[in-house]
Amino acid sequence: MPNADSSEAPAVDPGTSLTEQMRWLHARVRHHHPQVHRIAIALYDSRHDMLKTYVDSGDVPDRLALYERPLADVPSLFDLAHNHSARVIHDMARLPPPHGEHTLWLLSHGYRSSYTVPLYQSAKLLGFLFFDSRRPGLFDSPLLHALQMYVQLCRLSVLNMFNLWQAVAGIATNAGARAHLRDIETGRHLDRMSSYSRLIAKAVAPQFGRDDEFVEHVYLFSPLHDVGKVGVADSVLLKPGPLTVEERAAMQEHVTLGAWLIDSMMEEGGITATPYFEVLNNIVRCHHEFLDGSGYPQQVAGDALPLEARIVAIADIFDALTSVRPYRTPCSNDEALTELQRMADAGQLDPHCVSALACSRGSVTGIQQKFGLTA
């Protein structure tokens, strides 16, 4: 069996999407090992104990997509994560029933053998990398040895995305650890609104031609939408009542400052622009824009308003309406959804995204109960 030659595998271009990087890597693997028919990555979300499909370079049109499952409900993967160990299955058709949904999907598409590797950053579980084949018994010791270079390349591709997130999050942490950034309600707000954002993104992804990668990047980067607030005076940010015209103008400057911080971080850190950086950039710059051009700071309108910004705007407004504020009582979920629908009817918000949130009431309530609201 031929070995992978590192001299024939140049570094993956970080300027491409992770899906494109995965396809490139898979092409290199299949050049040497043509019976490795699929490579996929599932991400692990520790906040929800959820394992979620992310990228897939398989050769079937109906990929396993927009699928999630609590890690605790997948004992075999839970054990791999706990033991920091890889796993080889020589023939899935011989596994004792009952079979999980993932295994049933693989078998229905003719896959028989697999090699699974948990991915970590230090001791933190990031997810799992899967190699699958339609040939039973493919993953013998020589092949496992040959695949290790590709395991590391896949891990580095995932780490690039998380490192960008950590770099931006570090801006807030290193900006003096200001009191309002340590506030527990702020943290709960970010947990809720990022979870709402993922609900919406997952629901509208097929309609807008987006994939798991887009959904997870919206979820990962949505909590960073207000990073520019590190530059807003506490007297404005923490004011317990409505803002004056001047104070509101000062508050709105956080979008411009956030965009500047992102650009500065990219320039000073030598970070390469990537498609997931574009998602982050669009969220920071456009999360207060409206479809009719009535938002701020640039009055972006219509098709020029990125989908990720439309999603985050709705999630942010919904959480603001349903959260306690010193100067008003919170709306009920129904009242908040009615207001969002009014804004959609007025042309301000994306009606498909508003509808997606409205159709997820049970999940919304679960998020609120988990992260500090009981509405």
C-alpha cells in the first residue's frame, strides 16, 4: 500500500473554506488510498453537550447534514472522548443492533469500515474526524500510519477557525477586563443569543443554500458581535435608563470600533482572510443594519445585507426584548415574536429568519431555561 508523501502535500490554503480544504485533503488521500471514500468532521459544543455535523467530503449527494446529537447519547464516541483514543471498525454491518442514526446512514450508503479520531485543543474536545470506506477491513495498521499526516492537517484546519475566535475574544479580555464585560447577565445574553442564532441559521440554511459550516460559524462568532463595546464609556453602557440622543450616538459607535478592532487584529496578527473571517466581519459590521436601510452605521439594505447579520440581528433583538432591563419589564416570548413579525412586515427584518425563530418555540424555551431565563 503506498504511503502518503508529505512532499506531495503542500500546506492547505487557509484562504479557502474548511469544506474546500477538506475536499482538497480528501483528494490527496484518495490519490494514494482510493478506497477512503469519505472524510468528515463533527464538532462538539460543550455548552450544550452536543455533537454536530460540520464538514463532509463524501461522494454522495445526500450528505448527512444539519444533524446533531448529545454526545452522552453516543456511548461509543463518548468513550473515545473520555479515553483520548481512536477507533477502527472493520465492518459496520457486523455491529450488534440497535444502530444509531449515523451508523444507519453510513450503511445505507454502502460504507462498511471506519476510522474515528477525536480532535483536541490541549485537553478540550473539539470534535471527531471520520474516515469511511465501502471496503470492509480497509483500515489496517499501514493505512492508519499513512493517514496520520492528514489527521494533523484536518486538526490544524479546525484550529485555525477556533484560533480566530479566541483572538477576537481576547480583545475584550485584554481591554482592561472592564466591569460590564464580566457581568454574568452579559455572558448569559451571549449564550442565549448565539443559541438563538444557531436555531435560525440551521432552519434557513437549506433555503439559502448554506451548509453546516455556515451554521457553526454563525454560532461561534455571533457572541463577538458587540466586541466594539470595549470602547464605550461605562456611564453610557451601564446607564440604568433610556439613553439621550448624544449617548445613543456614542453607543452606536461600538459598531465602527468593533470593525476597526477586527481589521487591526488581522493586520497586526498577520491573520489570513478566510471565509469564516468574512462571517465574523459581517456580523460585527452589520448586526444593527436593517433590510430597508434604516439601520446603522452604513444603512446597508436588501441583498447587500449578509444573511449572518440578519440572523444575529433577530437573535439579539429577541433576547433584548425578553430580558430584564432596569427601565422596563421583559416581554413574553409571544410578545417579542409579535414585535419581530411587525418589523419583518415593515421590511426591517428578514421574514424567513423571523419565521424560523417563531417555529422553534420549544427550543427557545429550553435555551432560556438553560441560560438564565424562565420565559
